[in-house]
Amino acid sequence: MDEALLRTLAPAVIGILVRRGADFAAAEDAVQDALIEAVCVWPDDLPRDAKGWLVTVAWRKFLDAARADASRRHREERVEEEPPPGPGEVVDDTLQLYFLCAHPSLTPVSAVALTLRAVGGLTTRQIARAYLVPEATMAQRISRAKRTVSGVRFNQPGDVATVLRVLYLVFNEGYSGDVDLAGEAIRLTRQLAARTRHEEVAGLLALMLLHHARRPARTGSDGRLVPLAEQDRGLWNTRMIAEGVDVLQAALARDRLGEFQAQAAIAALHADAHKVEETDWVQIVEWYDELVRLTGSPVARLNRAVALGEADGPHAGLAALAELDSALPRHTAAAAYLHERAGDLSAAARLYAEAARAAPNLPERDHLTRQAARLNVRLRGRARDAPGER
């Protein structure tokens, strides 16, 4: 069973059902039922037209549900005639579905969860794990979101800023999660950029391209996470970096700075350094100042503290970090790194171990655990070599 094919076809089939008259929640339920039937039938009888098969079966599922529900009798008059089987319409409604899922009536968290579930193909369990909440809690959140958008007309646009936020978070989930959504997020952001001259759309596209260009170097051959400073920069996609820089420069030239443009500028400065020693940390700190001014984000302040530790020394970074809430995600990991840079290996080893226990995903936890182990080995070596220990 080609699960990647099913995941690719699902958004298009949902869009077709919605354009034929189904509300979003009913269309998503019908497509999920059709996917389940595909899993059972396709291994023994693979259809020649997979998309057409899914459209036909999903539409039949929708009709069955509509007929069974007395409260939807009024819809039966519009959908009495079942469409004949055949190839599905060649229309990409995925971006339109993002606008529907990112409707302003939804909270950002609900919008992202609904998008990941209905368009991205993640299971409720995977989304719950990403948000560190029980699966039942996430299921209720998604159900409420589906009910909220059920009455929204398919051609009623959502908020562009919300769509950008959802695309950004979907990209990040695909970048670090167990389902690859990063490439799809870039494709959809390209579509959106082609439709509008919105500076922040261009900024987000540039940011995605610059981050995605480093992807081949982010993990080792054994699957281990490779920090930016240790990455083999020869593996970076220079063509994608050049495209990202061009898109960013065009956006910045319009002189309407936004947070995605600022983040992309920071990523571009990292990409511009052929060696980690050549990184322009002073400019990076200045761009973080702009990002903090634009957003007031505690995460931006945390990253600024780390950058300041590179530009002005680890003690300056630790002083900036001390002004932030220690409960902030990755605060402990940042403190560990800066303590190591300052030469306090004992504190750094303890903080790396503490950060590992709170890590949001397995690769990050393994990386932080190895960092703690590495420093503990050095500390034991120092103890053995100290006077009076021989």
C-alpha cells in the first residue's frame, strides 16, 4: 500500500467533495472512510485511476451519511444524482483548503491541528504528541474546529496572516516530525507568493527555502541530529540558498519589514558563512533586535541571547538569558551551551542532562544526552589527571 500516494491525493479529493456541495467536516469524514476502504481493497485490486476511485467512493460515503441523517434531508435534493465514476477533476484545491482551515474564527492552535489532520495527513495521535497533550484532548480540539468551519463557504477566504502562520508551523512540523510536510509547505507558499506581492509571503518563502537548503546536513548517516555549527556545509543546497536570498532581497526592498523577513535575514546570514567561524554574529544580533521589536517573542529573545553569547562572549549571553523565564522551551539547553562556552563544564553537563529530560522529540533528546555524556567524560578525565589523584 502506497501511503504517500494516499496522503497526496486526500486534500484534492476533499476539495472536490466540498466544491460538489459537501461541507468541510462531512467531506473530511467521507474521505477518511474512503481511505480506510482503499487500504482494505487496493492491495488486492489496485485501480487504474486512484484519484477517480477515491472521489467515487468518498462521494458515495458522503451520500450514505447524508441520507442516514434526518437533519440533512435538505441536502439530499441537491445531491440525489450520484456522479458517474471517472477521473477526478485536475484542480489543486490544497491551498484553498489551507485558507478554510485557517479561518479567522479558529484559534491558531486549532487551525494548525485541523490542517495537519485534514490536509497534512497526520493522525490525531501524531498531532497530540507534537503538542504534548493527550490524544483525547486533541481529538476534541479538532472536532470543535471542524464544526466551526462546517458552515463556512468554500470560496470565503481566510486571513492571509493566519494562513502564513499555519504554513510556517506545518513546515516546522514536517521539518522535525515523522511525516514529511516541509516540501509541501514550500510548494503551497510558492503558490501563494505567485498570487500576491505580500512582503511577508515572500519572507516566509525565503525562510523556508533557506532552512530547507540545510536539511541534507541536519542529520548524520546514523540518524543523529547535527547542530548547525557542526554541519558539513558542502551538503547545503546552494541553488536553493541563492533562490531564498533573491526572494528575501526583493521583499526587503519594499521596505515593509515583518517577522518572517527578519527570520529569513538571520537564516541568510548563517547560509552566507562558508565556515562557522565566518558567521556575522553582530549582524545576527541586530536582526534579532528587529525580530524582538516586531514580535516581542520570548523565543526570539532566547535566540538573541545565544547569538549575543557568540558576538560578545558567553557571559553576555548568560546575562541576557537570566532575564528570561527559565520555563521557556529550550532555555535550559541554551544555558548549557553558554556555560560550556564559558568553561563551566560541570554546570553545562548538569544542564544538558536536565534539558534532555524535557526535550520535545527523540532526536533532540538523544543529542542533548550525548552532549551531557561528552562533558562528563571530560570532567572524569580532569579528575583523574588532577594532583593527588594519581
